[in-house]
Amino acid sequence: QVRLVESGGGLVQPGGSLRLSCAASGIIFSNYVMGWYRQVPGKQRELVATINGGGSTNYADSVKGRFTISRDKAKNTVYLQMERLKPEDTAVYYCNADGRRWGNMNSWGQGTQVTVSS
């Protein structure tokens, strides 16, 4: 059974930094595309960044150059380093493990709130 647990959210001032973590169990990274998504009330969940089994990354235009997705295979953990945060980055951030290409499930974490405000 896939389990994803996010941590690291919180309140930060504009221009600040945060690092989100997603501890994954029940998966093998090479068989999943791992990603971070975010959602604000009244809007659809949107892609922030993904990293595939080979380590290739993809970012939304709005976060390119500010956010970095990475993973630690030994810890089965995916990270999202967020720099130069803006008020519009405020959202609930969700970890995603998409294994459908390999016949596995598409799974979500419970989300962690990030608030960028002075």
C-alpha cells in the first residue's frame, strides 16, 4: 500500500524559503513519477514540479528558477526546495506518486499548507 506523508509547510514572509518533504512508503521510485502539486480554494489543483525514475525534472513556468524538486532514494523521500517565495505561492501542497505507466496506482498525500505573507 502506497503512503505519502508531507511535512515542512508553514508561514513564511515574501522572499523567504521553505523545504517540503514527502516520505513515501510502499513504492519504488524507478516505477513512479513523483510530483508536487498545489491547490487554492476554488481553483483546480495544479502541477508544481515532477521528477521521474531517471531523475529528469519538470517545472511549472511560475516556479522555474525558484523551486527545486529532488529525491533521496535511500530515505524514499522527495523534497521541494522553495526559494524567493511570493504571496501567490500560498496554497496547500500535495505530494503525488503516479505509477500508472507501470500498472500501479496514482496516489496522493494529505497535503501541507504553505502561506506566504508579511
